[in-house]
Amino acid sequence: MTDLSRSPGFPYTPATPVEARFYRPPLPAGHMPRPRLCERLEEGLQGRLLLVSAPAGFGKSSLAIEFCERLPDHWHSLWLGLSERDHDPGRFLERLLNGLQQFYPGLGEEALGLLKMRQRHQPFAFEQWLDGLLDELTQQLDDGQPLLLVLDDYHLAQGPVLDRCLQFFLNHLPPGVLLLVTSRQRPDWHLARLRLSRQLLELNEQDLRLTAAELDALLASQGARLEQQQVSGILQRSEGWIAGLRLWLLDVEELAEAGELLQLHGGEGLIREYLLEEVIERQPAEVQQFLYDTACMERFCAELCDAVRDSHDSAAIIRHLQANQVFLVPLDEQGHWFRYHHLFSDLLNARSADGLSRSHGSAHLRACRWFAAQGMLDAAIEQALLAGQADVAASLVQNLSEEQMLAEQNIAMLLRWKTNLPDDLLASTPRLIMLYGWALALACQLDAAQELLDQLARFLPAAEPATQRSLLAQWQALDGVIARGRGDGVRAELQCSEALAGLPAERYGPHFMCLSALSNLAMVRGDLWRARGLNRDALELAQRIDNPLLEALAHYERARVLQARGEVLRAQEEVHQGLLLVQRLPAQRNYSVRARLTIYEGYLLSLRLQPQAVERLRVGIAEARACRDVGALIGYCVLASLEGRDGRPAEAFALLGEAERLMHVWDVPAIYYLAMITLIKCELWLRQGQVELAAAWLPQLAETYGEQGRALAPEFHPQLALHIDLQQAALERLQGELEHAERRLRALQQRAQGLGGQLVGLAAQAQLAQLLKQTGREREAQQQLDSCLDLAQGGALLPFIELLQHQPRWLRERLQLRPPCPLCDALLVQLPGSRDSDEEVVAEEGGLTEKLSGRELAVLQLIARGCSNQEISERLFISLHTVKTHARHINSKLGVERRTQAVARAKGLGLLR
């Protein structure tokens, strides 16, 4: 039982009766079980130390109680709830010995006598005393009844002498004794050797944070009914802090009767009281002042804090906050940058507003100067705006690199600055006009971008010819990109081409954007070879100037062209190279290029029918939304298509609705997204059999964007016309107009091949094979399928989705007649009964100790063909490590040791022919 007394200098007092001093508290009312954490702790039962260290209110003690109650029956547990009086090692050791005597009567009688004779002001040889006690304990331990010793709230008793004492105790702990320690402050013990020998299991704040599922369970137990979006917001704000959530729920319960809704805020209600009493008021005065002075900083380091506070002790105070777990969240692995926990920050800012800190305006201005001196201009601008110094912010914006802005494309940040800058400042210099013109164009706010660009005329003609040519070329570049967004292909081609001829070498950002726009136009027109050449020029430019962000963006553009040509595996490699380039970027910052690469990685995985696609799409969408990148639209459309394919139309339409809502909020013109979203809706309607809806919209799309259409395909879907034609063929098949569908598919196949759109051509050919098979034209269907398989070596599996679902037996037969190849192997794995799912292969003759999974059978089939592990990895698109793991499992299940034995055994069991 924990004693919360805080009075310093307690005299040495004898212990109270045993039954009161070693009482393990019951679980608190309404305790939420944490089985995942208990299971983690159970993994350390064979070790020496379980350490649970986290700030106040993260459920450390409750977890320890729950873990003790889950212990196997043969375990003993001894609970010591510590208080500040246990700071004296003599008192602590007496309590420890009295507790041990409950399980080992007579233990340490002589040692106890020596301890009681000790005078507190005299030195005492704790190591020698413990050495003798541990020797006695070792003799009395029962191998069949291990002991768990729990030290709860160790931070209350912690001190240099007790730390050394317990370090010795831990180093010499006999087998059969396990120590569990809960503490707000990490003990000052040397644990490297224990960690190396796997004798230590440690849980920290990150581990103890509530997961989304646990938060749902907590809210349900309290009868709270909230929308999923609200729950996600609460989890983000609370950062999984269970005490804060419980206190907030108590406040909500009190206010519910009055019909009020209390937001989750650390500066209000019971959370405020708890943080003040349990955290802030326990800190020294200088630490409290530091907290209030730095509360206005969203992130900080010791040097920044020194600049803001005009002091030199910030590093020491930050170390104190870290050691005492005072709601400090690290932002990098080096332990240099930090922020405060959201709810803790709420309280600090609320208290600072009450006059407990220096002026926030002056603090932000000092921070602005410090960031500017470090060359961190984006952070300096943010601080200038927070300080209310718009002119300082505008001056700093002019110093930003336009090229780096075009590489990072963090539009959300730039538009946020724009909102806080007066309009007259935005158009005060050519540099600001171009910078914000590009920002607005990338945000697809085309009218606003054009209006700002028109302001450039006030600075023309320029005083010098070189400046005149440069400004004109920059104007043409931006005007060309705006024209592409509006669907004016002729103007876009002209302006971007002329800009490339006139741009100075140092203006490589606009140069890159022109190459990108021209490549996109070439894709729309079906000239993929020209698009590929322009992509190559963009990549060479990025590599020449050594800009990893633009280089990654070039890999993204190259992947799009390769995907359109059906080269999905090569496109995946381009995306992989791009992601490698951005791996070095700070994880806490958002980057448009990383979001686009991640989304496209998910799209390519979906073309490979890989389940990891959904997770990558969601990650990419989240980052794209954070930096306001319109590329999120691609993620939503692909995700909706996947949901529809998996039989979840409601979820699919909800995703499309969210995408449309987001485009409205971002003020994106309908030309960017409406056709894409409508086409996915038509696909979903056709899957549901709602032919009337699809029949109403597909002709309108074809009239606008089809072969004879009057509009240019949108930037994010350059081959839109081909995809509309593909869906029209599917509509005709559902309507029973099979002859029309056949003619359309044959024409589309030829047209797509002519325009370089091999992926759409493959989908048309696979649909044609399905149609011919359905109508009994077996020979023609086989010819179409064989031709399709020959052309599909680029790795796309999605074109075969209908055949996989509706003609699995026929497809398997045709695949098994062909020579082995990676495509055939990948399709065989996707067939029903062969997927790495709950379906498993069972030997007909029995004798198989365990069932082989579908993926294991696929590996075994390739082993039987004589493939090496590397070849299997390449054919099944799994890692070499995974191949070796499957091979070990196969040998174990078949009861053999070598590959040749596994093949012979599998043939004997009828698993292989």
C-alpha cells in the first residue's frame, strides 16, 4: 500500500504490523484490463527485472496489481508500496526482510538484529549485509515456487544510497526471484548487462498508452457514445494517458445532466487539478518557471530555451524533466528536440496566460531570431507570425528558396502563412508573387494563383534585360502549370516549352515543374515515349543539383508512366528508390512527395492484389492531408475501389464522400476530381448490379472525356478516357449486349496498345477472354488468355481479377499448361484454395502432422521445380528471409530435413504431381 506522505526528513521508525505493510491493493473500481501488457510482462518471467516507468497516471500500479493476479498458482508475490520514509535504506531493508520472512520464516534473524542496532548517522556496509542475506535466501528458495518482489512507486523512495543498495541487490539476485519495479522516475541503475543477457523487460510511456481498441473499451465501460471521428480526436489529444481520460469522463458525467459538452483540455476541470497536484507542484520553483516560460513553444531544444529565457541552464532542467518523467515527448532519436504532452501543454499555457510567465510575444520574437540564425526559416516565420510581426514574417518568406518550396510542396504551411499576411505584402515584390503563385497553383486554387500572377505585370519591364528574361520565363512556367490544371493543353504546352528555353539555370524548381507538366500532357495524348524522355530529363536535373526531394518526385513521375505501360514491377522499383531518398527526412515533418510515393506504393500493391495495399494507402492519405496535397484524391479512389471489390460498398461510398468533401474544403476545382470520383462510383454501381445509375453517368463521362470528348483528362488520371471505355464494356456485358461489348473490348485493346496504355489493354483483353469463355467460344478464349499472359509479364495481376473470381478452375488449368514463370506462379497463389489464408492444403492419404498453408504449398511447388531460394523470392515477390522461413516450416510439417526429402514426401502424400 503506497504511503503518499511528502514530509521531508522523516525519522527512522519501526515498521507497522506485517498484514498492513505488505498489503497489495485491490484493482480500482472500473479498472480496464490490459491483457496485452500483462502478456508482455509474462515474457519476462524467466528474467531478473521487470521495469515499468512512465509519468503519473499511466496505470503503472494498476498494471502491476493485474499482473500479480494473473500469476501462475505456483508463484509467490510480495508487494512493497514505497513512500518517502523508505528513502532511508535501513528502513527499506527492514521492510524487505520482514516481507520475505512471510514466505521464508527465520530468514535473516541475525541480519535483522544488526540492522536494528545501526545508527542512522553512522556508515553501514549495506553490500556486506545484503550479501549474507542473499546467501541465506538462496538456501531457502524452492525451485518450484519462484517469488515476484514488487516495488511500487519506487520514485518516492529513490535516492543515491538506495539506488546503489538495490543495484547490488539486483546484480546478486538468486535464481527464482524476480523484481518488478514501478516508478515515475527511471532508477539510476546500470542495466546494460541485464538487457544484453535478456534478463530485463522494460515498459515505458509509449507502451502504456491506450490503444484505439482500449480507448473504445474504456468509453464503452463508462457508457460514453461518441462518433469514431471524435474518438480518434480524443486519442490524439490524450496521447493514451489513462488518468487524464478517466478524469475527463468524470467531468463529462457531471456536466451531462446540464446538457453541456466538455472538450478534452488539460487546463480545465479535474485534469487541471491532478496535473497541478501530482506533477507541477512537486517540481522545484526554477523548474516550474521553466515550464511556464517555454509553454508557448510547440517544440523546443535546450539552445532554443536558453534564447527564449535568456539563460544558460535549460539543458540541466530538460535532463531533470526527462529523469522525472514530467510529460516530455521526444521528437527525435537523438534526444535533442522535445514537446510537452498535449494536455500538459494545455495547462501550462492556461497558467502562463494568468501571468506566470514572460510575455508570449517577446518569447516568440526571440525564438524567431534564434531559428533565423540557425537557417530554419520556416520555423522562424511561424514564430514571427505568432509574435504578431507580419512585416518580419514577409521579409523572412522572401529568403525562402523557391526551389526547395517546390521540392517540399508543403502547401498547408505556405497557405497558413498567407492567411496571416496582408494582401499588400503578398504582392509587394516579384519574389513573393512567384512564391505564393506557385503555392496556390500546387494547391489547385487556380483563379487565386492567376490573379496573383497578374500582379507581376507591375514589375515589368525590369531594369535589366537578364532580369526581364528571367521574370518572363518564370511567369510562363507558372502560367503553363495553371493552364494544365484548367485543362488547356495547348496553352500549357506552349508556355512550359518556352519557359524551359528561357529559365536561368538557378531556377531549377520551375524548370522541373515544366518538365512534369509536359510529361503529364504526353501521357494524356498517349505519347508515353515522350513522357518517359521528359521524366528522364527531370531525374537528371534533380540528380545534377543534388536535391533528394525533387529526385524522389522524379521517381514518382517515372513510376506513373511505367504503370500505364503495364510495367508494375518496374514501377514498384521506382517508388522504392524514391522512398529510399526520403528516408533521411525528419519523420515528424510532413512531405508531399513522401505522401505521394506512399499512396502510389499502395496503388501498385493493389495492382499486385497484395493485402498490404490498404495500410500503405491509409498512411499516405494521412500525410497528404497533413500537408494539403491533392494527391490524397488518388488514395481515396483506390481505397474505395478496394472496399468495393471486397464487398463493402457502404465503406467505399463513404470514402468517396470524404474525398469529395475534402476537395470542397480545399477549394479544389471540380475538373481535378469530379470525373475520377464519378468513374469509381460507376465501377461500384456495376459491382452492385445498379446498372441504371452507371448507364446514366458513363455516357456523360464518355461525351466529355472520351475519344471524341471535348475536355482534357485531369492531371491525376491522364488515361481517363481508356478507363471510361473499359467500364462501358462492363456495363454492356451486364446489359446483355455481348456483341457490343466484344466489339468495344477489341477496339479498346487495339487503341490502348497504340496509345501505350498496355495496362488498360490487358484489362480489356482479360475481360474479352472472360466473355468468350462465358459464350462457349473456348478456343478463342484460350487464345485471348494466352496472349494476355504473354503481355502481362510486367507484373499486373488486377486485370485477371474476374477470371480469378469466376473462372478459377479453367484459369488454373491454363496456367499449369504453360512453362513456369513468375506471373503464372503469382496467379496460382491467388486462386481459391491457394491463397495464404485460412484455407489450407491437406494430404489425401493422411500422415501429415500439420497442414500446409497455401503460401507454403506455392513455395514447395517451386522447390520441386528446382528453383533456388532467390528465384522463389523473385517469383512469389516475398523476401528471401520469408522463403527460408517457409522452407523450414515445410520440412518440419513433413518431418524431413532436406529439400529433396520434402519433395519426395510431398509427392508421396499427393501434394505434388
